[in-house]
Amino acid sequence: MREPTDDRRLRAGTLIRLPDEADAVIVVDAVPTADGIAVHVRDGRTAHDSKTRTVHLSRSEFDLLEFASSPDSNADSAADPISNPVLNRPHEEPTRHWYIHDDDHVSTGQIIHGRRLSTAAVVMPKMRSSQMRLQVGADPSLQNVLVNRIRDEVARWRRAGYPGASTATRQLIAHWHDETHEPRLFFAQVEAVETLIYLTEADAGRTPALADIRHELSQANDEYNVGIERLAVRMATGTGKTAVMGMVIAWHALNAAATRRRDSRWTTSFLAIAPGHTVRERLAVLDPAHHDSIYPPARPSSRGRRRRTRRCEAAGAELPSIPAA
């Protein structure tokens, strides 16, 4: 009998068929248990449009698994991730990614359909013989399970039309998704703020997974910062972090104005911390009084928008204090 934890095929991205199930599922990760293995899987073949669940398998049940394919069999023909690394449009949710080999953590030049799962991996170029290849600096099989779960729930919440979000928030989201927006926002920027909104505004009664997610986040905050709950979005250099900061500020300030500061979820005081004078100067555009402010001027065509603008001004939003560390 095979040892479940020794089977190299049960890796993230592998398609399997579970006992008594007709449709294949995609493996997220697998954790050994005392009497078998716990497999976290997603329904379907895509990484973003499916629900994550945990299946507990005994050793005998593990032996009955049918491996529908390895990640390689769901890939496009070989390509070059160095000379042509970009697979997705920046304004749309990713639908493809480069496959990183399980054993040596080096790119294979194969394209996998579906969004890459969040992992504890840092991708970097590295010479291999006479060819340049991508290599990750950590085990790509180490999934950020909670991050992936939140990402899935946010996508589901988005498709449902943002239930529980305030009117001001819905109007902001519609503005951010506007394809005529100049400059047009990246998908990653909008998703980052949507995630914070989901965790703050979504109705746990209508989205059952949210209660569990909030509980896990609260436990994590208690572990590192007792009494101080913090949420962070992690974004790479060049992905538009300053714009995201402005989006978060606008989200809070407009909702605070709309509720006349009666809702403790919203604030009108903001603090931006910069690592030095150069970054501090770049963040000056977060001040609405700056000549290059990132906030668009209010359009006079909407009477409702003018009212919200006046309310925001009446709220006295303090935007922002920016010390240099």
C-alpha cells in the first residue's frame, strides 16, 4: 500500500477523481493525518471560479484515487517565460499562469489554465545550462490557504453584486471598474480594495464563509497584536500602491460623510508612513489639495454626487499626515 505522504503526484494543481465522484477536482494541498490524509481540493479545473473543500481519505480510500492528470497535461504547448513572461491582461482577472515544476522549482515553459494560487514563493530568473529559466525561492506547494480562500470568496461576492455594501461603496466600485476611467485601474488594484471592503461590509449572514474568515483573522491579530486588528494588502512594485491607498481613503471618507460619522467602521483620519523623503514626496498626491491629486474632481452632472461631495467636505476628512521614518 502506498504511503499517502510519499506520493509525489498529490501536488498542488494535480487533477484527481475522488471515490464515488464523477467530476475531477484540483488539489490545493494535502496534509497527513493519523489514519490517512486530508486533501484540500477545488471543484473544477480553474483556480478562481470554484469552491475549496477538505476531503478526509483513509489509506484504503487514497489507494482508490484516480489521477485524472498532472498539471502538465492541462498545459499549453511549451513557451518561453523569460522573453514573453506576460500571459494576462492587467485590467482583467488572471486566467493563465506559468507552471513551476514540483521537484526543482524551475519553470517548465508550460502554461496552466486558471489563476495561480497564492503560495509562499518568490519567482526569480536563474541561468540553467545555456538557458534562462524562472525559479522560485521557496516551495511553491506551500499554499497560503486563507489568502486563497478569501480571494475565492471575494470573487463570489463580486459576481453576486456586492451584497451588504453601502450605496456609496457600490458607486465607488462601479467607478473603479469603469473601462473609460483614465488611467484605467489594474484588476489587482480594484481586487485589493474589494477585499478590504468585503471583510468590512459584507453581510456574514448572507455569506457564511465570512464569519469563519473574520474569526481566523481575529485569531491571527491576537497572536501578533493583542487588541489591535490590522489588515494589509500585499502588492508588488509598480502595481499602483499609491492609487490603492487613495481608493481606501476615498472609501472611508465618503462612507463617513454619508453616515455623518455615525458608523464606527469609517474614519476621517488617515496616516501614511513612508520609509524616506523620496517616497513621502510621491505620496503627496494623496492630499486632495495637491495639484496632482489622485482624486478626480466631482462631476457637476450628478446632483447626488454633489451632495456626497459636500457631505465629505463637511465631514472634515483629514487627508493625510505623512511623516518620514
